[in-house]
Amino acid sequence: MSPTSTRRGSAKKPARLPKVKMPEMLEGAPRGETASESPQWRTYVGRWLEMSGCKVESAPRGDWEVDLSEALQKRWRRQRVRMVFDPARPTVPRGAWFMAPGSAAGRRLLEAALIEPMFTRRTALAQVPGAPADGLAKICAVRGLTWGTPRLGPVRYERRVAFHAVITRWGGLPWQEQWVVLVGTGGEVLERDPASQVPDVRPREGLYQMGEELEPELRERWLGSARVTLEELAREREKEWEVSVGRLRDDELERLGAFFSARIEEEEERQRRRSVHDEHELEHGDATQLKLEWERRAAEVRQRWEMRTEVRLWGLEEWSWPVADLEQELRSGAVHVKLKVPVDVARGLPSLPNCPTCGEPAEMLVRDRGHVACANCADR
Ligand SMILES: [Zn+2]
């Protein structure tokens, strides 16, 4: 049994997790997984402020002085703001905002970020060379066969759309994650990455070699598949969060239980020492009061930790993406099979070749009774 499942299983024993001191401390000073400053959070805040037209300058002790954009000046009723990121700072300069995912200022920023999606158009710059020198040999192993020389065809540009979303967890310790879903020409989901930007690509502003506007039906289809993917993602994240958030909630309930059990015991002990029989009614009453109070407080704790997950699209990026076809022959004696796969030229990365026998993408191809087959086909 892994240490994790042991910990999860022992509901009664105090969990060996970092203790959250008191429930009051949770407000404004998030602990647990958001305890120390997260570099991704700072990056996200910085990028969002810049995209929203704010001017960000470094200030002492890792703070930021931010000249707000006009829209944000109106929304937040101030021209500039000092942002403090260090959660260990004992005091914050007058008027400054403590910027953490769960702080009041952090929430304010997240709320502003969710108002309207931004739209940009970008071109993914082609890598040189556009494909590995040994072609498919780089990604697909062979047995009993040899690869011929790869031939990369001309580069063309395909339209892709990246959907940028934040998945926010409200309740208990608010938390937020960035995701980007890249959708291809046919509406197929090509990638989903836990990042604020499409990874491993050098972008240039504007669409290269791609003039026409998007067709409305195509846009609908893209949006549809992105929505399904984002909802799936949110469900996956929620399942994981339910476990981590549930642990923190149970910890708090446990401390509450220990506190009230002790008080009820003290109360009963006090009553016993008086040893007056006609006060039996009162003793019963006091214990009942405490039990009611305990229940009320426990219900509050449960409510405060109740989780709500929200997915919001904050950005759309239309991409002009370089692709090319790569042709390469597989040989073994009299067997010659020509394979053709699309290459992501922005990353210099070919797709896996399809097995000539079953048509499925294959990481390994073998010679099988005068044919070329993948490991699955050859086993049959
Ligand atoms: Zn196959």
C-alpha cells in the first residue's frame, strides 16, 4: 500500500499533513498548496496585466508598481497599485495589495480576467530544419526493416485555433489553473496543455499566408470541440481536487471535534464535582448546548470548504501553423513501402506513421510474412 493510500484511508487518526493553524487564518493568507509564492502565478498576473494594457515596474522586495489601464482604473477606482507577492511579508505597504490566488486582491484580479476573452492572431514560426535529419527513424522503431532517406515536401500553412481557459476552484482555498487547447482544421483536438500559452513554439504576431476570414460553421465546430475538452478537463481536475480539499476540510473538522469533545468532557467533570443530583437537568442542558454548537460550527466548516469549479475561456488565438508532408520508404529485400506523414514544422516534429496493415499510428514497425506491420498486427 502506498503512503498516499494509507493516509487517505485513516480517517480517524490525525493525518500527517501540514496543519492549517486556525480556520480564521485561511482568509487572505492561503496556505496548503498555495502557501509559498508560486512563480506561475506571478507570471500569469504579469502577462495578464500587460495584455490588459497596464505598465508593470519592479519595486523593492519583489513587489510590483502597476500603472493600471484605463479600463482597470475605472473598475478598481485607482490609477496605480503596489502589488506584494511574498506571502511571508509581515506587513504590507499602505494601500498595497497582497497578490495571491486566494487573497482579496487575487480574487479581484481573477474576476477582472474572466470578463471578456482576448483575441489574437499569430503565426507559428517554422523551425529549420523542419524535420529531423533521419525522419521517421527518430520516432518510429523498426525491426527487420530499414528506413530510406526522408523527403520533406513544401511547407504550407494551416489554420489552428488555441482556446485559453482558466479552471477556477472556489471554496476553501481558491485556486486557479491555466489550460490551453489547440484545435486543428477539422475541429479535432490536437493538444491540451496545462499552460497559459501554446508550448514549444516561437510566435510572431499576425497571420502569415492566411487571408480569408473564418467560416462561421467551422468556428462553431471548433468552439464545440474545445468546449467538450474543457469540460472534460474541469471534471478531471475536480476529481483530483476533491481529494486534496477533502483532506484539509477533514483536518479542520477533526480539530473542531477535538476542541468540543474536550469542552464537553470538562463540563461533565465540573458537574460531577458539584455532585448535586437535582442539577442533573442543567448538566444535560449544557452538554446539549455544546453539542448543538459543535454541529453548527461543523456545518459552517463543511459549507466553507464546499467546492465549486468554474471554467472560463479568456483568450482565443487564431494560428497560422506551418505543416509539410514527409515521405520515407521502408525496405527489406523485395519489400518497399512508402510512408507519408504530416510534420509539425513549427516544432520539427513528424506525426507517427500509420501501420500499413491496420492503419493505426505505430511506434514500431516490423516485417511480418512479407508485409510491414505494427507490433499489434504482427502478434496476431
Ligand atoms: Zn497494425
